[in-house]
Amino acid sequence: MATQLKANSKYSEAEWTARQELAACYRIFAMFGWDELVFNHITVKVPDEEGAFLINPFGMHFGEITASSLIKIDIDGNKLDADNPWHVNKAGFVQHSLFHRTLPDAHAIIHTHTTATVAVCSLEGGLQPVNFYACNFMGQLAYHDFEGVTVREEEGVRLVEHLGDKRILMLRNHGPVVMGKSLPDAFIKYWALQRACEHQIATMQMGKPIPVSNDVIAVHQRDLYMATPPGGSGRVEFDAMVRKVDQIDKSWRD
Ligand SMILES: [Zn+2]
């Protein structure tokens, strides 16, 4: 992150940076109202420890999460942080675990139940090409039918199959799973998806949306994804939101 972060001798520099970035991300989600009581997860790989991940402590609100309260777990959701008094919602990690295990490029995974994204996941036809942000995602979303709460490992085969080469899975009647090569990358994708869904809902409440043609979508995506933004996908936006979070409360850094 661009902002100077104080070190913590208990963790490697790479892990501490990852912890602070993830804690900041939870605070950003809380700031936007994208939290769900104590549920839902944003997970990242620990960069310098193969097979280790960071997850939110179960029972803690997104707005309370700090760098050191995040729990380090293995791919099966077993706690590696022996002295962290909090527990892991292992059931909630099942689908994250599946994608972290099978997709080497899924560094960060976000799954939340925001009203707008769940509404569109629950709509026949899902996300429609009817606004700017939605056009970013046309042809890039995968869908998976609802089979009940996603805790059964046997559903995993179908989840991976339905995801295919996409990196956003719209769980029908449930909510999206957004994967990124980095946390800011996953964040910016989630943000744009959230905005696309909000705009679609607002438009459908007024009447019939104007569909965007495939030709225009192709031009839109070509021009949009032509250049890599400075610092990588989502970096400047993420850092700007961290500064906004800092105006509320800086305790996430601890
Ligand atoms: Zn869920």
C-alpha cells in the first residue's frame, strides 16, 4: 500500500503487509455497508507461506477487524495461529478453499451478500448489458444454480466446472464469488459488479432498460482493458478508499 505501515515483529514483512491490506479491505466493505452481520468472507493467500491463507475471525464485524485479529489457516480451514483466540467459520471457507486450491491465480477471493448483487444473482437472466459497468462483465461471468448452503464438498466439482475459465461466479439465489490476482484487483471487480447491479435494479424499477449491442460491448471492453492501470488493477482506487477509511478510524492497522 502507498501509505506507510508500521511493522510487526511477530509476522514476516510480507504477511504483515497482507494482513494490513486485508484488514483495510474489510473496513472498506463495512464503510460501504457491504457487510452481513458477522458472515461472509474475504480471503487472501499469505504471499510467503505456501498453503496459508488469511480469513476474518468468526463473530467479528467487518468494521472491527484488525491486521492481527485476522486468522491464518491452512487450505482445509484449520487454524495456524495458535494464539489467536478467535475461531474460523470453517463452513464458510469451503468454497473459498475450493477455489484457492484449484486456481493458482485466485490470490484473493471475495464472497458477500450485498442486496444488489444477490438481487441480480436471483434474477432470471442475471446481469444484463444495460449500463456502463455491466458492459465490463459481459461474457466474463459464470453462473451456478442454487443447491442450498454451499458447505458440501461434492458440490465443488460443479462449482469449478461452472466457473470454467471465468473468475467471477454468480451463485444463483445466493451471491457472487469474485476472484482477483491481488486484493485490489478483486476489490475493484467487486466494486464495479456492485455498481452494475445497483444500476440495473434502479433502471428496471423505472421501466424497460436499453440493451447495449454486442458490437458496442466489444469496443467497450477492448478500450477499457487496453492499458494496465498504474500500480496494477484496482491499486489507486483501493488506496484512495483506505485513506477514506482512515478518516473514520485507523485501528485496522494494529
Ligand atoms: Zn454466501
